[in-house]
Amino acid sequence: MNTNSAVISRRNFIIGAAAAGGGLSVGFHVPLGAQTLASATMPEVNAWVVVRPDESCVIRIARAEMGQGTHTGLAQLVAEELECDWSKVVLQPITAGQNLARKRVWRDMATGGSRGIRGSQEYVRQGGAAARMVLLQAAANQWQVPVAELRVDKGLVQHAASGRSTTYGKLADAAAKLPAPDVKSITLKSPRDWKLVGKPIKRLDTAPKVTGQQKYAIDVALPGMLIAAIKASPVFGGKLVSFDASKVLSLRGIKSVVKVDDESVAVIADSYWRAKQALEKLPIVWDEVGNGQVSSASIAAHLTEGLTSTQNVFADRDVGDAPAAIAKAARTVEAVYSTPFVAHACMEPMNCTVRITADRAEAWVATQNAEAALAVLSTVAGLPLDKCEVYNPSLGGGFGRRGGPQDYVRQAALIGKQFIGTPIKMIWSREEDMSQGMFRPIGLCKLSAGLDDKGQLVGLQLRVSGQSINAYAAPHNIQNGKDRRQLQGYYEEPGEAQFGYTVPNLRVEYAMRNTHVPVGPWRGVNTNQNGIYIECFIDEVARAAGKDPLEFRRALITQHPKHLAVLNAAADKAGWNKPLPAGRHRGIAQFMGYGSYTAAVAEVSVKDGKVKVHRLVLSTNCGHAVNTQQIAAQVEGSVAYGFDSLQSQSTVKDGRIVDNNFHLYPIARLAQMPHIETVIAPTHDFWGGVGEPTICVVAPAIMNAIYAATGKPVRNLPLKNEGLEIV
């Protein structure tokens, strides 16, 4: 065991990997040791940058790429400070093992919570700036002139007084030998001086996707590799009792049938199809551990009890006396909204390829947290961290599913450990993928409001009753039985998910009501449900007050100017007060999540229960806009996910998920997509997220437009529960 593995335990490493970021030295210039990323002919300028003799600049990226454009955005930030030629930039993802070997010089590798750029923007820019500084110092040393007299543009260094010039490629070798600048000496560019950042630059990974050259984890092929198909207990928490391998071992291509753990069994074959077919024929006996009678109906009853109970309930906000104000109000409004379990439905199902030998363990896996995957691999293989490696190709969809506990990595490693020296690729079937996920938590929300005789909102009380992600995935984050995470978007404090409305009497409560169904982050996490609850209810209250939904919101939001600005931006772009074609109606919503402010206006028509969404205008303020083209693309992707939240549902019957393939679980179709317009309104004074925030306003804007069209609020999702269907 080397020094690194001796001082970093697996437990501390995975906790550190999850903690992300704080308290780590920047370490821009660390010797490579055994893990060489550059060669004598291509010396690294620092950990972030290698300049090749052909003037191409290799920029190293630690975060995962799952379609959101993080790699391109991070490369823009490095290149901005580096002052290199963008047309010559090449990306190089680094591995978890490389990061660990260099004392986590690239810091946090986890990608989630819309933090890929906002969580690392400062230190990656410092990496680019530090590389520029040593390259200029190398030129100054060569010419014996002060660094201050040098200028650089697109990798061309010039000394105006003498007329001399040179390139980064010619300076790289000398620069690599210079000491790294102290981080305190690095001055980053002002946003007003940015040349690359803030521009709609094309993504660096588009071409290989278009040509089909892009390789995902599921495409990994190693010599002598076998394929594993796996099945876990269909009832969550169930146990594997027995299986009869003799029934399938004689089938063509079948190599083995193995117990994976107490909950799952796998068939190993020479092809996935043969493994899957044999697994379907394998007689298996499960112990349902008392959960076989749980259904969506029994879960709904459990959550309904939480709406009125005094047990296991806490008030996160209690301003004034909301119950008293509502009781004395001239008019009251009350509603209960419900949102179901939903699956991630990644196009690339969970998979992982492992190769474990007596002294080495490797995994090829699409993961949102390569360091957590490394820790799991090390634990299962029983090998030190420095004897393990995780390679992380582009992800065929993540949405939060590929973060968290790395359950599929653990399964693959448990199988691989039984086939020492033989590469094993484990692939989940589509049915397994959609019935064994960590689902978006199910929830109910009861809301009550009181209006005075002038239609002013004098009291608001809401209670969310539902499952807790932390209770399942991170119990240590629940303090004294209180889990604030489920109230994202209702926070008083600014910065991450602040509630935008000012109400003189306000009470926000959460009743934790857990089930046997595992839950986890689903793109946008709890802001999705919470945005639906409050934004749809605000429309109900506005109607009861006899006021326009936009004007009613404006009156409540004056103390939160950034919320108000995006609301106005969406309304203005949509032409809120302009007449619509006959049969069309508008709905509006605003909400904050993941450090960004968002709003949406939807135009819909409804006929015989058929809902057609014609237009969506979405505005967002993410503070600094790194790549406006990618922000627009993420907003458009948010629309598709918002549609999913309107029409998808993971139903529980006999303790198991029954909506286990796309014929039962509808996702957004191309024909359903409306005309989408994006208004990007950055205020350039903070770093917000992009990948998730706008999802939370898509569904309520559409639901409010349906309300305007039909005169009936939509309270129970999916829409089919209300006799509605998006066409």
C-alpha cells in the first residue's frame, strides 16, 4: 500500500468525494509520479493544461459529461484565462485514480445539482490563468524582458518593443520547468473582459455524436469479455431465497449463474441477449419481506395522513400566525396537490464493466461521481484505492440516477470478483432499469390561503407530506428529525432556492412519510414538485381574488427583484396582455432553484381532454452565462423533462413498480414539443446553475394554462388522472 492509500481510508475518501470542494489546496503544479498524463515531448504546463508542439492545447476536465455541455463550458473557462486558440483546444477527461494519485488536484469530480460549472468555475479559471502566467514567464526569461511588457492572444506571445513573437507550443517545455505561481498572486479577468465566456460557442463533443463515433460505457468491449444480465428482487427490500441454475446452464452461450448479493442473481453468457433470455427463464424464489401488499393506494393513504397529523411534522418557516390570519380572512382558498413517483428513464440503462485481478481492479462506467465509484470498487474488490481505477465515458443520460450510492458499480464488482481476470460487462435490462431506480419522491401538498376584502393575500400555509431523499440516501443530513431538503424552493435565505413571495403570515411545514420505495435526486429534485404546488395554487388564489395571475404575483414579489425580473422577462416576451388566437390560453409560473431564477409562460389549447402546448417562453437568470447556446439547449431539454413530469408515473402494485418500459411509461415525444423561446437575462453578479432550474416552471405554467382554458385546476398528476392527455 502506498502513502496515499495509507492515509486516505475508503470511508474518508468517499465522504470527501461527496463533500466536494472545501478546504483543498489548488495545487496547480504537482509531479505526476506513476500516473503519467504527459510525456517528455508534450510536457504539462500544469495539471489543467498541456500544450503540444502543434500548438493544440489539451485541457483536462474532472466533471462528468452527460449531455449538459459541462465539458465545453469548463474548457471555455480555462481557455479564457489561458488566452489560447480555441480552435486548437482538445479535451482530456481525467480518471478518479489520477485525481487521487495527485492528491485531488482536480478537486471534486461529482456532477449534480447543476454544480458542474458553478461549483468549480473559480479554481478551473485559476488553473488557466496559472498556465498563462508561467508561459509568459518562460517567454520573458527567454527574451530577458519584463513579463508586464508581453501580450498574448490566441496562444501568440508578442513583445511590441522588440517586435519579437513566439507561440505557446514553443514555450511549453520551458514553462513546465518553472515553479507554479502562488494562488494568491493570480488575478482573474473581469467578466467585462471575457472573450470566450458568455459566447454561444459550439460544443466540442457534437461531431463524434453525430458520426456515431462517441463511445459510451455500454459500448465497452474488452478481449475475453463476458456479459452479465442481472435481476434484483422486484419488491423493494425483498431477499433472494433460491434459484435453479440447472434450468438454464445447458442453454447456448450460458457460462454461469451466480448469486450477486442477498437481493439479486445474475446470468453470465457470451452475449447480452443470451444472458437476458436465460435470466427470464431462470426459476427464482423471492422473499417479499412483508412488502408485497404495498400499493400506490396504500402509499397515498400514508401520505394523506401526514397532511393533518401532528406527528413527525416540523415547520421550517413560521412568520406571523398563518392559521389565525386564514381563519379570520374574508375569503379562504384550500387545495391538495399530488405528484407521483417518477423514474429517470435514461436512454443508456445502468451498466458497468469490471476487470478484477489479484492486485488490480478496474471499472468502465457511466457515473456522475467517479470518486464514489472508485471507493465502491475498492471496497468490493478488497484492494487499496491506488490499486483501483474508474474510467468514466460520456453518460447516456444521468439526471441524478448515476450519482448517489453507485449500486450498479457494486453489483458489477460483486460479479467480477467471482471471475478473477475475466472482464465482465453487467447490463440492466430496460425493465430492470425502470423498476429498480431511485425514484423522484412521491408527495402531497395541502395549501390554505386567506384573502382580505381587497383581495390581498394575508395568510398562506402549506404542508408537504412525502418521502425524504435524505432518509434513504443520507440520513446524517437529517437533523433532529427535520429534513429541509424536501422544501427546496421555499427557503427564506437567498442563494440557492429562495421563496420569492412575501406574505405577512406564512407557515411552511414538512411531514416526513417514507415508504419502502427507494428515492433519490431526479433532475431538478424537489424544486419540481414544490414549484408545481405553490405556482398552481397561486393561480387558484389569484382567481379567487379576481386578479390577473401575473399582476397578483407581481404584488407579492416586489421584495425579490431577481424573481420579479425573470417573471417580467417571460411575460413581456410572451406578450402576456396581447390577445391570443381563439381557443388558446396562457399560464405563468416563476420559481427559484439551484442558484438560478426562472419563469415560464405557456400557451395551450384544450379540446375533448386533448392538451396541445403551442408555445413556451422561458426566462432564466443564472448570474454569469458561460455559453448562451448551451443555456438555451438546457432550457429546451428542461421542457422535455417538464413534459415527463406531467404525463409519467411509476405505479406501485404488489410492492413493485409496474410501469417498467416505455409502452407503460410515456416520455416526451418530438411531436409534443411546442415552439420554445428562451430569454437569458444574466445579471453577472453570481454563479447559478443551468441544467435543472427551469424544469420546475414548465409543468406549473402548462397546468395553469389548462386551468385558464377549462376553468378547472389541475391538481393530480399525471394528467391522465384528470382525464387529460398531451398531444
